[in-house]
Amino acid sequence: MASLTGPWLHLLVLLVAIGTFLLHAPASAGRGGNDDPTAGFEKVELSDSDFEVQSPYNVPESQRFQYRNGVRTFWVYRNDKPFNTATHTNPRSEVKVKGHDYSSGVWQFEGYGYVPSGTSGVSVMQIHDGKGAAHSTVLMLHVYDGVLRFYSGTAIEAGIYDRWFRLNVVHDLGASTVTVYVDGRRKFGASVIPSDSFYFKFGVYMQHHDQSSCMESRWTNVTLYTKH
């Protein structure tokens, strides 16, 4: 049998090196170094009854919300009424995730969202505290002209229109921080004010400037996770 010399020997060494790298490479290799934000979390079991819809009180819910083939679609118009007669808040068509308020540990919202082009001046996801005060959120994700923002400030993700995106929001109560991931990549983090309890909301909730005449978002595969 002939011995391996010259270029054949170099090729063999290269193949062995590649095989060794693939054997010992971290799990994130080959996918941009992204980590799964849900790793180490426990999934919270949700039922359809945990998704409470809030929509303008003067029209049937079906005229501002649709749930079909696993996709929840929300829309409101700029001149719509609040969700009940006791509040003077802006128009909304949202889901409140009820029965899963939390007061300790680390909690995570995950969902796949879609915002059609033209939608602007609207919150599409928020973390609410349980106090019921006039300003009672620690995180709101707004959309203005195709940019996802922390409230109306820091840009989190540009080019959000007309595509499905994976959104993960982690709320660490012990550290009083929130972290936002888009498509598996960490995009934003901030310290937030502590409170006694919190819950998640998503859909469309009109804000105070740059609103479009109609605001819409769609959501599927919404899941909660936690760890203590």
C-alpha cells in the first residue's frame, strides 16, 4: 500500500482538523452565535381561556379581533372608543394574559408577530404592573414607521413591517431588568421599576403621536416561560 505524502497528507490533516472542530463546536455554531433565550426556562401551560381580549366597547369584538388557524389578528382605528366606559384610555384591541400574574423569579414572553406596513403610533406588546395606575407599565414595544422601539425612544429593530419575527422578552424581577430578543438575537436591555406583580399584554394599543388611521398586528405561538 502506498504511503500518503505531499498534498494527500495535507488534505488528510485538514479533514481531521475540520472533523475535530465540528465535534467540539458549541451548539450555537452555524446559526450566527445565537443562544436560545428560552434555554433553562420552564414552559407555562396556557389555554385559550387565558387570553382575554380587550377591544372597543361600542363595536362587536369580531370587528376588531379575529382568531383563525392559530393566528390572532388585532386592529383598531384612530377614532375608536376605549375598551370600556369607565376608562379614558386610547383605543386598543389587545389580549391580556390572565391567570398568570407574577411577582418573583424570571418570566419570559415569546411570540411570533407580524406588523403590516402603514401601522404606526401603536404599542404591540407590553408588561403591565398590577397597580392599575395611570402609567403602569415597565415595558412597551411601540411601532413607528416600521421601527420597533422601547416606548417611543430607543430603536430595537428596524424593518419590522410585513414579516414574521420571533419576539422574546425576559423580565428578571430579582434584578429589575427587561431584555428583548428579536429572531433569537439580544437587541435591548434596561433596568425597570419594581412592583408587586406583573402580567403580559399583546395586540395593538394606540399611542399619543404619529398614529396611522388603522393599526394592526398579528400573533401566533404565544408562550410564557418562567424560572425561579
